[in-house]
Amino acid sequence: MPRKKFSAPRPFHQLEAELAPRDLDLAIGLLYQWGILSSQTRRRRSGMQLSAELPKGFRFEAFRKVVQRWERARGGKKVFRKLRRRLIRDRSWVRKYQRTLRPFALLPASVAGGPWIVDPRGKLPSRRDPKTLYIEAGLAFGTGTHTTTRLAAEYLAEAMGKSGAASVLDLGCGTGILAMVARKTGAKRVVAVDNDPEALSVAKENFRRNGVRGIALHADLEEVSGRFPLIVSNIGLNVLVELQGALVRKLAPGGHLILTGLLYKDRQALRRAYRGLKLIRSENRQGWSIFLLRKP
């Protein structure tokens, strides 16, 4: 069967800036409120080099004014240095960009089943490492480097190690990284949901590339039947609050719910929305929060 080709990615804005390492997560937190799609960082002598992708409708001048007000409120300290932006339309740029990526550790050795590596360069070696996920990312869906993806992967792998859940739901699957972690750590049934058709296309291709079978893809949570002993969602506060009722209904009695994509400042709002579930564990890392909840 011929390999299905990806459609050309939608135009997006690439934002670049230099930051002090201590300001990196504050900066990404601000960009998160502007619809950041993905981000990459590199350590330089002058600090951290941040490259972020934002949707076509991103208003750069409005963002710049917000940054200026934000910096004045912090005593005039410059956070975004050498801030610049360009609109990307050329598909060939995606390939050039992917060649700059490097493999990284998704799960540390201390986590059950770790260490795991993500290779986002878009190429398959002649012999695949079973503990490496080979990702064809597409800029709109990220490469798994974000703090919340790593947090979710760690909590998911640990939950699978303890409970051995037979089925897992991944809401907002993006590239499919978390769905593959669930499958590779023992889940017999995995359902991945994302309302973006391109995300579903990318995830499907990544499952094929990694030889991972048994993951069902859906565009709408309402299409999914049954309840799950384990649900993971790395999707952001507003959507998690909006879908609270639907998610809780999909969670089996005694089941566990992993929620992240949350800024530290949003943790109380999330807890209020899910107050009917028991808090098992929570963590804050680099300005982001994650919750492990259990249904009575």
C-alpha cells in the first residue's frame, strides 16, 4: 500500500527570542495564552534561544505591546531579547527545520519502563529501538519536548506500571506520543481523540512508523464508547473545564484521570472544576502543573 503523504502544513508564525534560563517557563507560559503550537529551545552562551510556532491568526504587534507592559510590571527587566517573527508558508522549510532537531529523553530511567527516547527528526533507522519513538511531527503538533508532555508521559507510565489498565483514553492526542506510551506499557485498548484532522493524520502516520497497532483514532469524544480505567489529557485549562462532565462520565468507577497542560496559576481553577474526584497526586514543574485524580 503506498504511503499516504501529509498535506502541506498551514501557514504559521515563527517567533524567536533570547531569554535568561530562569525566564524561559514564564515566557512559554505567556505564549501559551496566545495559542502557542509548539516550541523548541537551545542553550547558547548568551542564554536560551527560544523558537515558538503560533497560528496564522497570531497578532505580533499586539503581542509585543503585551510583552512591553508585562516587562514594565516586572520592574522594566527585559525578558524577550531580540524578539522577532516571520510568517512561514514554504513547506520545504518544515524539512529544513526537522533536520535541526535532536533525540531527547522523554522518560528518565527512574520511571517504570524508562529510559525512553523521542527521535523527532522524521527519519527511520534500518533497525528500530523498541524504547525510541520516531516522530514525524509537523510543526503544528510539537515534538514532545514541552514540560507537560514529559509530565504526562511520566505519570502515564507510572500509572500503567501500578494498575496495568487494560484500556486508556488520550484526549487531545496531537502527534500520538502519549497514546503510544500507553500501548507500549501494556494497554490492550487505546483510544486517541483530537478534533484537528491534521493531528489525526500525523498521529496515524506516527503509529505506522513505530509499528504500533491497536490504537483507535477519533475526532470527537462523543464517538467513543465505553468507560476507561485510565484517561490522560494534556490539553489546557479551558478545554478541561469545558469537558469536565464528559471526561468524568468516560472514567470508570475507581479509575484514574491524568490532567495537565495547565499553568501553575490555573491549578486551583482546575481543582475546583474536578472537585468531585479525589486528588491522589499533583506536581508543579517549571511553571506547569499536573494532577492525578481518582473517581470514587
